[in-house]
Amino acid sequence: MSAVKLDRELTSTGVTLSKAQRDRIGAVRELVQGEFKGRGQQLLDGSFPWENMRKLAAIGVLGMAVGKAYGGSELGVFDTALVLEEIAKGCYITAMAVLGEVGTQTRVISTFAPERIKDKYLPQVVTCDCVLSICLTEPHAGTDVAGYTTNAEIRGDKVVLNGVKSLISRAEEASLFVVFTRVDGKPGTEGIGCAIVEKGTPGLALTAKVHTLGGENLHEVTFTDCEIPLDQLVVRDQGLKPLISAFNTQRCLNPSISLGLAEGAFDEAITYARERKAFGRAIGDFQGMRWKLADMFIAIEAARGLLYRACLSANPFPDPFLAATAKIRCNEMSLDVTSEALQVHGGFGFTDESVVSRLYRGARYGTLGGGTSETLRDLIGKRVMNNFNEKEGISGLAV
């Protein structure tokens, strides 16, 4: 795809891509459309996309959140979101696998981990020799972080970790686990810290596996008297606040996947509407179909503008209000657009062999991960109630 076309895709936000950004997206697009998209169905059984990941590593994608001192490119949130968007257009499974290497867990390690952990693992993230797994959700606490019961007890120069994490991505493949945990039983969000646990540490076990609608496998991860060095308790006294700052990145990267899924489905719908005939005409020639496609385009462009604005607010992490707004809109738009794209395809869209079917499945994840839509709406509502003043009006609420 030409540089002119890549620039035109961003006209809704007034952003123009640099040559380096265009070249990066073009290289990713060539892989995704030429190879990954055609292999998408093979990954629905929960297989990890190793081949795709290694090819992305070869062009520098997995090092986007890694500092240059460790072999990465140290790109910002906007550049990372553009790449994830492009990958998601063709393969949800691969986009989610890449998210695990460029999202919160990598940024937590880069920001808080001791130098020996950075030196050992960050270069391996860049080359796809280290897969990271973030452990957040517990059987009885997801969004309710204050309800976490996993606990890290400090015993001299050691930390002993006990607890259960559920619905954990990439656990089978992971070399390193980034675990949000309570510290010394301190209650509330002030008691939450973060521990880093290496694969093979005694007491770390994968105790259950489930398969998802999107095609991924998720695991239960159990820590039983799991002993780690004290310096692997990388966030200890500051409470949840610094971790949530890093987590706001996820609230831009998750919706970038939603945006890409919608765009991929829209592309498929246009192609099908041109090729499929009914009553002697292409179905795209019918006004009802044209209006459906127009609404899909409008929804995508509106969501894109919110997301890019949120990404560009990062310094180094995005503004939480803008990120929450963009995430809700992109997640919910993606559900609508992929559903409509499936409708355009009729019965063929409902088959496992259909690309839009896979994109639709993936889109369902967006509102669940990285903060549910309900939680983020509450965050936005509080900001609106607390920050609104009659003089500035709605403009005073934005960054």
C-alpha cells in the first residue's frame, strides 16, 4: 500500500505519519495480509502463533516497548497502537500475542524491575525468546483489585507468594510472570504491589485450562509457598497507583486491536458486497446495503479519532480519562461493525472458515479485558461530575 494511502487513513484525526511509521506499518501489513490472515483458522484451537511472532520479531515489532539499551526500539503508545491495529485486521490471535509483549507487563518490567531482570529478559522479549504473562484476575476478583487475596509475604531477603490467578493468557508459553499481588496482607488498593516470577520457580503451577470464544487458551495459575528474591517484588510500598498508570497503556492498546478487527471486517464486507450477486445485481448496489456500509465507516472513523487522541496524550502513559473514553467507543464499535460485516456475508459469514467470523469472535473480548466498559463508564462519570464547571462547559473536561 502506498504512503499516500497510509496518510489518507489518518485524515479523521489530522495526523500525518512519518516515513518511518509508514514503512513500519507497510512491513507489518505485508506479513499480515500475505501470511497471517490465511493461517488464522489454524490458530482457533488455542495454538500459540510462534511462526507469526518470530517473523514480527525479525522486523522489530516485539521490541517496541523495550528500551534501546536492551535491543528494543522504545516506541511510544501511538506507534505501538498503529502496529497492533494493523495486525488485528488479519489475525486476532497474533494481535493478542503481540499485546502480551508490548503492553503492561513489558512496561512494568522496564519501569520497575531490577537491572538483572531487565538484562536477562528484555533482550529475549525483542527476539521472541521470552513470552510474558501478566497475572491479574482472581477467581473472585477481576476489576475489584482491592479484593485480590493473592499475597506476597516478605521474609527477610525472600518473598513467599501464595494465591490463585485465573483467566491468564500465554501461561503455557511464558518465561516470566508479572503478578499483581497484595503485600504482607495490607488491605485495599494501597496494599497492592507487583512481583515477578520466573518459569520453573518451585510453587508455581498451571492448575486449569479453558478455551475462549476468540480461540485462545487461558489458564489458572497457582502460587503455593512460591519463594522469590526480594528484589523481584518490584512494586512494594507505593500501592496500586504506579501500576495503574502503566496499565492505562493497555486501555489504548486493547482498543487498537478492536479498531483493527473492525477495519478488517469492513474490508471483507466491501469486497463481498462487490462480488456477491442477488437478483442480478451486486448486493452493494442496493441502497440498504450501501447505508449499512456507510454507517460502519462512520463508526470506525469516529472511534479512530478518539483512540489516536488518547494515544497521543501519553507522556509516557496515556491520560486515563481519554483512554477510558476511547476504549469504550472502540470496543463497542468493533462489536457492532464486525456483527454487521457478518450480516453482509449472510450464512457464509457464520462459518468457521469465514474471516469475518473470526474477527467477530475476537471483537467480543474487547469490553471484558483491560477494564470492563461498566467500570470505565463509572470512571468517566466521576470525572464529569467532579470536573465540570459552567464557565468552561464540556471543553473543560478534556485534556
